[in-house]
Amino acid sequence: MIESSRIVRLSGFGGSQSADGYLYRPASVEATADVLALARREGRQVVMRGAGRSYGDASVAGEAVVLDLSRMDAVRSFDATTGVIEVGPGATIETLWRHGLDDGWWPAVVSGTMFPTVAGALAMNIHGKNAFRVGTFGESTLSIDVLKADGSLVTLSRDDPGFTNIVSGAGLLGVVVGAKLQMKKIESGELDVHAVSCGDWDAQFAAFARYEATADYMVTWIDAFASGSSAGRGMFHAGFYRHPPVVDQATLRPSAQDLPDTIMGLVPKSVVWRFLKPLNNRVGMRFVNWAKQTAGAVLEDGKLVGQSLVAFSFLLDYVPGWQRAYAPGGLVQYQSFVPREAAPRVFARQFEMQRERGLENFLSVMKLHRPDPFMFSHGVDGFSLAQDFKVTDANREGLRLLAEAMSDLVLEAGGRFYLAKDSLLRPSDFAASLGQAGVDRYWAAKSAWDPDALFTSSLARRLHLDPRCVS
């Protein structure tokens, strides 16, 4: 029997989506199978949850059993010669880099935060600032262990047909309970980072073109409040691995990578979000964006500086709990992926639409990508633009309408979307981005792996990916 004492209210990372569910936190594969069996007996669906870092409703579902795998975080094996690491589903990106760094190994793909679990990273097939060069998280994964809905355990290698469905499948086909990953060999824990101040959209895309052939990482921040001839301005950064003749062991110590927990040794970062909160409005963020652009143009432009892998990779971890500044309504992120030729036009128009409606996003980040073979692929030969929007009672409906209008632009250009960040897509938007072949692929996989629709989420219900919610 499922006990009512297990009912908890959980939300996505953005804090704008929440639901009540029955929380279970198994510590072994066997215990996980027991939870699945209990859910089947009680007629409950199951939603997967790791660190809860998906922004929207991918890891919550009302009245469902919430399967939290964060306790299964062990490193099962690590080969310091080959860089192959085997971990439990609850191991995090931080687990990977801390375990491999001393021996000169770094995760091949990391997100902008080190806290997602490996199972979550696989379910959403995360990408990083090197997506244009190495692709997504699934492309550096050698095999996965998966519990099927009936409780049976299978191991899938990259050659198995189900591999590219489970990876990227948003936790809707099976439970990833283990993974074998290939790490990246490095000789230094620091990158050489080149900064470029970009005055408009043309300069932004020119910077990516300039560094694409040589950089290991590329990312740019864009000021959504800038208009006219300054529209699209921001700061671009290209990162390059260092290859010293002698391994730089001092930079390969985890202690050398740790982010400081204070600002200038005085202000604890744990309280910084409280200072950000009064600025978390259109007036305040217009000033913050202007100040960031001005400082970057004066202090960074054209400079090549050394930066640790952790500092460059995990910008979202600089200020712990930064998302609390968006309370009480939280935030939603809208991220679209658009082919190269159309990206300048689509992204510029998205910003124009925001300014016309007084709904500018507060943080914009653009990256370059390549296509990938996974079922819910977001990869295109082109660019992504991630945009954070504050949610209030007054703007909630306006944000929904804005997102629909922006999605129309993306679909007209042949673009895609990323379920780890989504809160606002219509079912028709996601289906159109997949195309009929992609839709058919999902339903065939769902029928084969989870015929009784045990696995669900609020996202699945909203996007009509749960057959129990499709009329």
C-alpha cells in the first residue's frame, strides 16, 4: 500500500510548476524494481526525478509515484587509463569531474550547472558549450542499464536500437539505473578563454563563425533589452583546452577547481540572491544587462585569460539559489534550436516581439550545435537561444501567448525544442518539431517499452506523450 505520509509537493527548478506526488527514494536497483511493482499493483503512474534541475514540469506529476534516484550515487568503477567510468543513476556531473580530475579526465559533456544527475542528463540528453564539437551527453555514453516497466533489467550499448530512444526519452520509457561513460582526457584544469564584445546580432554570429574551426567551447550572452542598432549586443567567449608539454598537475586537483563561497572574501554567496531580488524586474534587469555589457566591453574585450574548467563550465553555480530571486512566481525558460540560415532572423524577431509586449527576458544565452540521432533530439546544424522569463500573476497569460508566437517562428524555420527547459510548448508544437516520423518513432518505442503507460510526468501529460491523457 502507498502511504499517504509520502505525499510531498515538488516543483521544477524554475519554481513555476509543481505537483503533489508519493515520494520514494530507493537505494538499490532491487528496491527500485520494488517501487515499480508497488505502483503497478496500486494503479499509480511513476514520474522520474533526480536532482530536480529540469526547469519546468518534467520531473513532477500529480498523484504519481515520484521515483527519486539521487541516493544511488555510487561510482561503481573507474579506469584511470582509459577514462571509462561506471556510475549509479544518482551520481551527478560534479561526481564525474571530481572523480576523474586527478587522473586527467573531465566529463566529455557538461551542462551549465554541475548538479544534474547522470540519469537525468541521459533522460534529457543534455548539451554544453561544446555541443557544436562533441554533441550531446548521449554521444559520450557507452552503455546504460535500464529497468523496464515490468521490472526486468536490460543493458543497452550504443548499437542497441533502444539506446537512442531511452537516451533523450524524458524518462517516459524506462528507468536508467546505471551508465558507463567515456571521459575526456585533459592535460590541464584550465582553459584559455578569449572574450569578444559584440555590438549587434551580426557581430555575434560572426564571432561564432570566426572560432568554430578552432575553439573547444563557444557561448555568448545577449542583452535582450538593447534595441535599434544595438539589438543583439553581448559578450562572446571561446574556450580552448591547454596542452602544456608537461601535465599541469596543480590545476588538476579538485581543490584548485572549487568555486569560492564568498565574493571578495567578504559576502557569502549563499545570501547573494537576496540582493538580486530587488533588481529582479524590468527596470532592474535593464540596468543589470547594460552594466554587464559595459563592463565586458571595457574589461574583457579582446583579452585572452586563463580560467578553470569549473569556473568556465558552471556559471549557473556561481550564486547558489539564484533562482529564488524570481520568487514567488518563479521563472520559465524558453529555449529554441534553429538552423544556421534562419537563426539570425528568428532570434532577432523573438527579441523584437518581447520588447513590443514589454516581456523582455532577463537572461539570454546562445550556443552552436550539431544534429544528433536521438529520439527527442534537440540538436540542429545551427544555434540555440535560451531565455529566462520571470513569471508573475500579471504576465503569466502574456508569456504563454508570447511563447506560442515565438514557437511559430521556430517551426516555420524547421527548428526544435528541448524538454529539459520546457514549460510552455503546445502539444502541436512539439509534434510538429519532431515530424510525423519522429512522432511515430516515439509511439512505437512507448508501446514496446511501456505498453501500460506506467511512466509519465506533467510534461508528458501536457504534450500528449502519455497515452492515458490522449483522447
